[in-house]
Amino acid sequence: MEKTGTVKNIDFEITPINEADAAIVEAIGTFFLGQSEAEEIDNDIENQICDYLEAFREDIYCVIEYPYVDKFYRDSYYTYFSSKHTTYQRDCIRITLFNSEIKVSDFLHDNSEQLNSKYLGYFVIRPTIGALIGRSVINPAALQSSNFKICISKAVSFIMGIRLETTGFPHSSQDKETILCAETTIWALMEYFSSRYTDYRPALPSQIHSTLKSVIYERQLPSRGLTMDQISFALKEFGFSTRIYSMPPYDEDIFNIIDCYIESGIPLLIGLGLPESVGHVVVGIGKQYSEEYDIADLERSEFTSHGRKKKFIDYTNFPKKIVVQDDNLSPYQVIDLKDPMLHYEDESLKYLQVDSVIVPLYSKIYLEAEVARELFLQILKDDEVGYDYDDEFIFRYFLASSRSFKNHLSHNPAISPELKYNIVSAKMPKFIWCAEIYAANTRVNYESEPVGLVLLDATETKGAGIHSLIFASYSDGSVYKNENKFVHLPYSLEKYTFYSNLK
């Protein structure tokens, strides 16, 4: 354990993770409660810290920093906590994570490159004693187990003047007064999208409450939570073209919709509740793919193509679990959608089930998942632009930005230059729907090569039919739409590889 020992305004302490719980608890006592001995602090505080640290690797080193000005908590402080009779501090404690030992002297020399290679994110401790864990962005590499793929964004921090950058997904626990699960999920989504796209801006708690003033007819603080309609309204006001899916009428099809949008790299809000009542909301951000399955056991779908009935496997039916950010738990929880409360000990909450989903779509995406699926199948069975695949083919579909999709193609040296040129030079909207078709019995993964590729215009609707097609490539050639005509090319699909929005 290393402490700075000169006259200063900010206190820094470096400690290995196995000593961090005691050091953080002592810091809470010293800076928040005015107590110098950790033994005097309530056991609940120690439990909160120990439970949070439990998921981290044993070789992690922590920099404990106080005072830290956290914009997220400061917003709640100035709009609510500062007005209370009980005195609340306005400063927080920040804990920054590194993957191996560091020293204070590392920050005082030109070691920024080395420090960046070790940096794994941060989390904040708020002076709200009953809900200590504040916002965080933590690289999954800091966890003991991170065998999943997620949506990621950049996280930048400055310590002693050194700029540090890593990737992860924003997370925060609720403070139980100004932010509950609804507000934290809205905040996390806006943090993520604003870090990736210039169309969006971060949203602090006061901005979320202000946006909802016109649709909430009672006081907003202390917060009593939000309905899914109110959450959707807020996201719409922040620039999204939101879509709500509910159970019923979608029933278990809602699981396939969740899978498709997460596969598309779109984090979404999953409402958990009992019939007629949503009790909790989490952010679905990724997937844990399973290799332990028999393709023969997977559900088959059926459609009529080229005059005969065919069976195929929808990739959304492949076994997997969903990675979520749950503000009642530590970051990156892995759940089964049919048992979403697996990690809860409270028996009253274990019965909650997936009830609804809010998908925050870009405003110019008019083609939604279930309609895109229908159009892909309509194109495959079309005599002019489709292809007659054998029974049991595997069908994977997802949204992608045309820029990132073309980037994926351009970095694949094995694709023929002629085919590559015709795709990357094709005029496309900002977002496209993509379908990859795999041969029967393919165990689809990141190394798999599809036998078919179809691209649709995401700004179209169901009425466009096969004219939503932008480009398709099969084993016997390719086809693209030029104005209102389809043009056939002799270039077949070879060496194209699995595209992923998740990292």
C-alpha cells in the first residue's frame, strides 16, 4: 500500500485488490463519516464494498482518490441532496483499476503509454451511505470471468494529469432517491450512445427529470420510478426513434427480438415484472455464446421457397445468455432471459419475468427486426434476386452501420477485389440490415464463412418488398439494385467472414 505524503489537495492511495476493501472502507470512514477506524463503520458499508470487489481479478491494483468531483453525483447533489436537513458531502471517492502493480512515481514521469496499457477503468463511491456505488466504466478484462461479447464505448480518465483510456459499458447503482433503475438505465444508454455518435448527448438526472415534466403529474423527487412508456418518451425526446415490444402479443418471440437487436450492437432496455406491472429495468448489452449444443436439437422454422417447403434455423434460436447492466448488482451480469432474476436472493423478486423491451433506434431506421426478417425470406425465395438454398440452412440477421460494415469488408484481404469493390462502392443509407446464410450443420462462430449475404435498406418499410434490397451475393453470383432495376454480376461470395457488432 502506497500513500502520498506531502501537503496536497487530493489524497491518493495505491493498494492491491486483496487489500482494497479495507482501504476503501477506511477512506469512507475518514472522508465521509469523520471516523478514522474502519471497525467503527457499519457492517452494511463493508458488505457493499466487498460484494462489489468480489468479481475482480486478484492481480488488480487500485488507486483510491479523494476528493473526486463526479458530475453524475454532483448533479443529484445540487438538485436534491443539498436541500436536505442532513448534511451530504458534494465530493466522491474514485477507485481506478490497473492490471498490475503501479506506483505514484509512474504518474510523475513520462509513463503514460505504460499506464494506459494497464488501465482497466474506474468506479465511484458516493457519500450516499445506503447506496455507495456510483457510476463506473470498467473494462471486462478486469473481471475474473469475461467470456462474453458486448457493446463497448471509450472511457477516458485523468489521474495526476495523465490521460488514460479504456473501453467498457457505463454502469451505476441507484441512489434510491434521485435515481432508481429507470433513470440509471436512461443515463447509461445516453452515456454509451453519446460516446459513439455525435447525434446524441449525455443526460444527467436533472435533465432526465426535466424532460419528463410534461408527462408526469406529481412530484418527481424523491423518485418513485418510471413506467416503460415514460422511459420511452424520455429516450424519444433525447433523439431516438424508440420501439416498444410487449409480452403479449409477442410472447416468447420477444426473446428472438432481444437477441437480434443485441446482435446488432444496440443496447436495449428490458422490463422485468409480473403481468400488468413492471418491477425493474435492466440494460441488455451483449451475449455469452454457448458451444455446448447439438444442432439437431435447435428449433426449426419453415417457409415455402421455389415451390417447396423448406426448413431453416434462425440464429436467434442458438443457445446463449444475455449480458446486462443491472443497477442492483455489479457490472456485466450474465442472465437467462427465461430466468432473469437468477442472481437475486430476495424471494419476492425471483418471480419477475421479461415483460417488455424498449429499443432505442436511430431516427432514420424505419425497418424493424421482425419485418426485416420477413423481407429477407421474401428475397431468398424470389426467382429474380433470391437463391434456392438446401434444407436446414442457417439464417443470421442484424443491423449494422454501412460505414462499419464496409470497413469489415475492406479489411478482409481474401475477398475478391471485384466483389469487394462492388459492395464498398454501393450507395447505402447510414444503417443497413444484413443477413448471413450458412450451410446446414455449421457451428456458427467468429471464424465461420457464410454461403450467402443479403443487404437491405433500413430506411425502407414492409411495403417495399424485394425493392428494399441493396446487394445480395450467393455462390453463383451477385445482384444489386440500380435505380429500380436489378443488375446481376458474375462475382460469387467467397471468403467473406462473420461480421460482429459486439466486442
